[in-house]
Amino acid sequence: MKHQPTISMFVNVDQMIIDTVLQQANHKHFKRNEQIFSIGDHIHDIYVIMEGTMEISSYDMNGNKKLVTVLGEGELFAESVALGKEHITPFEITAKSPLHVIHFSANEVFDFPKPILKNLLMILSTKNTFLTHKLEILNKTTIRERIFEMLNYYHLKTQSYTITIPFNKTQLAEYLSVNRSSLSRELKAMEQEHIFQMHKKSFVLHPNYF
């Protein structure tokens, strides 16, 4: 298999090590909108997206969908569940495009070379930071505050005032747990106040606010 340099688990890892690890990989393919895991499923493997995108979601007590995140090529998923004690996922995981993933059992991962394990620890740490950010969003009381929190997170993450988020408008409303129409009105108002310029998923942030 040709190495994909964007795979976070393999950053700064020797190509010979990567090739050896990839030989152990199992492959799966999913169709667009095919469900990969349901809430409550047991997961014992770590997955890497080789091609395509997927969505991680949860539901509130009224059955309303809450988007957790969207992941794309090179990113890992299910690692926290696979490496945890219970192995039960609290999320629904769905392919949002034709999806090709590779996966390894947790026991295999524990035997990976040290450079890959170091990357895995960094990935887990980054995802913990992301979950803290997600909690901060839910703690905000207004739509504007939630938008600011989301934009500031990606600004700090990229160290840039020009950012691209991984969500379309519907996904963003689910991610922020707000009404889509209300979100559109607030985004338009903030753009008119020159807080940012927006085009689809891209934002140019005004330095006075971020």
C-alpha cells in the first residue's frame, strides 16, 4: 500500500516502520451514509481513515441529533473506546462519503514501535483538548457566544485568521446545538458587523475580535 503522508499516526515515522505496520492492517469500505457503529456498540479496534469523510454524532433525550465532529483522511477514530476499559461507544459513527478505513486491534497497537505510540498519545491529548472545547460551547448561553467559541478554537488551532471549518451549515447547527435558521441570522449579523468575512466553510476573522 502506498503511504499516505497525512496520516497523523505516522508523522515523523520511518517509512520502513510504516510499511511494516500497514502490512498488519485490515481494510474496510463503507458506502455514503452507511452506519459504521451505533450507540452502545462494542469497539476493540483503532481505525484510520484512508479515504473519505465520516461523522460522529450523539442524540439528546428528545432524539435531536448533536454533531460531535467530522473526520477526514489521515485521522483516527474509535481509539479512545478501543483503548478504554468498557469498549462501548457513546456515539453514532456514519460514513458521509464513500469511505476506506484500515484498522488494528488494541493488542496490536500496544506492540507498535515507540514513534507511533508517541503520536497516538499526542492524538489522544489533542482530542481531549477538543472535547474541552466542545463542553465550552455547550456552556455558552447565546448563539453568538457559541459561534465565537468555535471560531476562536480553530483560530488558535491553526494560528491563522483565515480558517476553514469541516462543517456545512446544517452540520454547524448540530455541532453548536442551535437552530439552523437562527444560526444563519446570527452569522449574517456578525458578518455585517465586520467580525468576519464568510464564504461557505471558510472564514476570514477580524483581528480586533480574535
